[in-house]
Amino acid sequence: MTEPRLKTDFWIQAQVRLCDLAFIPAAIARRGDSDAGQVLIRRDRCDGTCELYARTVSLDGKPAWRRTTGPEPVDYATADGLIAREAGFDPDLWVLDIEDPHGRYAFDAPVI
């Protein structure tokens, strides 16, 4: 039996609200399928670079996040290219932009 899941639009709205409560600017940059679209989080470091994270599943079947930009931050053009490539495969893609130069945003699952 599979674990019940939140609709993606509800989860995104909750993340924006949590960021608001923590005084972390967040905005929905791209809307996807409201029920089950893939999610990317672009964490803006406010220094001309950002990090891009994708929701995934760990080897033990639990939710996790994967840094799609590699170990180092990238410029916005590189992140935009990765987002465009992913949107080409998945038109239901969501992108949540978070301005977080101090790394205060708390992911709801481990980053692997």
C-alpha cells in the first residue's frame, strides 16, 4: 500500500507560507500540475548564484531532495537552462524560488 500524498499545489502553498512565517522571500516561478507535478526549488544565494534541488526518493523509498546543480552553486543562466530542459521532459513541473543567502530554509526531507 502506498503512503498518502499531498497535492503538489497544496504542498507548494504550504512552503510559501512557511517561508513567509520565517521572513524568507519565496515565489512560485512556474506552475505545474496541481495534483502531482514534479517540484524544483531554486535557492537564490543573493550573490549571483543559486542552487537547484529536485524532489526524489532515496534508496530506502523515503522522500528526499537531490541537488541537481552539483556540489557548487551555479549562475542563474545555468539554472534556467536546467529548468528549461526539465520542463521539456515534464510540462507539469513546478519551480519554487526562495531567496535564502543564509541557508535558513528547512527542506522537509534530507538532501542526498
